Amino acid sequence: MAKETEIKLRASAATLDALRAHPLLKKRCKDGWQRHELSNCYYDTDTRDLAHAKVALRVRRDGERFIQTLKSRGQSLAGLSERNEWEWPLADATLDTALFDDSCWPAELADLDLRRLQPVFDTDFVRDAAEIAWGRGKARTIIEVALDQGEVRAGDQREAIAEVELELRQGEPAALLELAEQLAAEFPLMPCDISKAERGYRLHDAASYTLYLSAPELDAETPLDEAVARLYGHLLAGSQRLAEQYRWNGHWRLLVDWVHQLIDLRALLGSLGQAAPRATSRDLRQTLDELLADWRPLAA
């Protein structure tokens, strides 16, 4: 088992082209860019038991190699996600359920009849990947930068893929945030909490797609800093999902809800007073004010 820690950033095809030649990545690249053509088939039951358990199961073809991957329920915020991941080499593209045991298969799916698993959707994309060394004092940090471009397919439905994945190979997760921040200062990159698998499910059955997140559980015993962190994470993740869904279908109600989420974020930061570092709180409030300047009438 490995722990996958990564940041996913939505991009454009033009941005991906520019990133390949960017000096920040070029001078830190160990062995140059490696291109992979990846074909992936995702499996689930007809009642979406794996999706409900936040589990992703796929068989990937990478050149002449076939790899079966199981990803468990994880944590995700602002594009940064952490999940447990298991991989097995296969002789061909046939799903092998005999590889699953109690060490990897989720307990809530223990009674699932694995014969019900079937192909649900596919993702096909070209990945340009490079490992870069990222300096953090004396600590050795290696980050894989992957530039993905292709499409998700579910029946006759299609959605384009154009994104950057920054995956931690060695070191501390804070390095991912530092690199993402530097790249976003020059390029139009947007944190994306919606995985390729989630987009596939949305294409396959849009009515079953869960957009709104459950509110965090708080009580009188929850410490103030923890309560603020949970509320902030909930509002930030919700606003990103609304923005992503609006980009996908353009429904005006989503834009209104997104503006309300930003207003709530601004109000939360404004209520902190001296409980948060002054510079951080001021910078975040200023950023939200700029975002809201043109959209405030929609929230009326």
C-alpha cells in the first residue's frame, strides 16, 4: 500500500504547453519529460456501491503494461488530496478481483458480490510527467509534475481533461502547496477537488452526482481553532465544487450559490479578529473582496 498525496489543478491546453517549457520546472527536472498514453477503465456495480463508499477501482494500460489500482476513501481540500492506494501488475486488461483481501478492501464493502463489478466509464489521456527536486532547506523533496490532456467517456458523453497533478514522491506535503502557489502566480490554474473518476460518474449519471457537501460536525466541546478550520475547509471545498459544476453546465443558480459561499468565507474571516494572523487574514479578505466585487448583485 502507498499513500497518494497530490494537488490537482485545472488548466487549459495552452497553459499545459507553456508549463512544459517553464524555467522553474525545467531547471529542477531530473530526467526530462516522459510521455505516457494512458487508457483507464473504471469499475463499479450497477448501484454504484464503490462510489458511495468513496472507492475508485480501475485497470490502466500504460504502453505494454497493465495495472490494477484501488483507491480508498481519502481527504481532499483545495485540490490537495490524500488517499491510500494499492496497485497490482496484470497480464492483460482483465480485472482480477482475487487480488483483493481484508488488507485493502474496504470493510463497508465486505459483503459485496464482486461478480457485480462492471465497466462504468473510461478515461484516455496523454500524460507528460517529470520528477523535480524542490528545495526545502536540508530536506530532500521530490515532486512528480504530470500534465494530463485527453477526455473522460461514459457512453456517448464526453468531457475534456486538461489538468496538472503535483504528486509528492518524497518530503513534506507543504512543498506541494509552495510549488502550486508559484505556478499559479504566473498561470491561470484553479484547484480542483473533482477527480477524473468523479467526472466519469457525473457523465454516466448526472442525477446521482453529489454536489453539496455535508456540514461539519461541531459541538460545544470543539476547540475554536478546530471549529474555524472545519468551517473554512467546508466553505472552501463547497465553493470550489460549485465553481466546477458551473463551469460544466453553466446553470445560473450555481453561480449564485457560489457567490453566497464566498460571502460566508469572507464573513468567517472577518469574525476571527485577533484569533488569526493579521497578515494572513487581511490578505484572504482582500482576495475575497476582489472576487466578490463584480458578483455581489447576484447574491441579493
